[in-house]
Amino acid sequence: MLEHRGLRLDASARRVTLAGAEITLTAHEFDLLQTLMQAPDKVFSRERLYELVWKCGYYGEENAINVHVSNIRKKLAAVDPDGEYIKTVWGIGFKLA
């Protein structure tokens, strides 16, 4: 079980909750969030996130990561509109906020 500011991720059940509400994520969204939550202080480049989640080489698929992170943010904002859970580190990538 991973936890961060009320956000809970149960890897074995592939379940995410925020403030008690279940958040429905796609497989890639779940894997991205899990990767970020496993190392909350680490900044992940888009390239590294792609390699870890898609388990293949990075071929300039920067937009795929951006879209999935945007979708995760929207789903979390539906439960907690004022919360920021994923921070963009300009020029590098993403980390937990």
C-alpha cells in the first residue's frame, strides 16, 4: 500500500482511492501513478516513465506521457479540486507534489 496526502494506491488490488473515493484509472495511468508514488521525491523524465510503464524503448513518445498525466490529474481533481498531486518539473519531467 502506497500513500501520499490522502491518495492511496493498493498495488495488489490495482485500486486507487482519494479521500475515500475510488479513482478509476486505465492500466497505464495506474502504472504511471504507482511509479511516481514508489519514489515520491524523485523527478522522472518522460523518457524514463515511458520505459518503465510501457517496458520498451523510448521513441519520442513524449505526448503519450503528457496525456496520461493530464488524465490522472483530471480524475484526481474531480475528487479534490484544490489538490495538486503530480508536479511538472519543467525541462525534466514529473514528480509527486
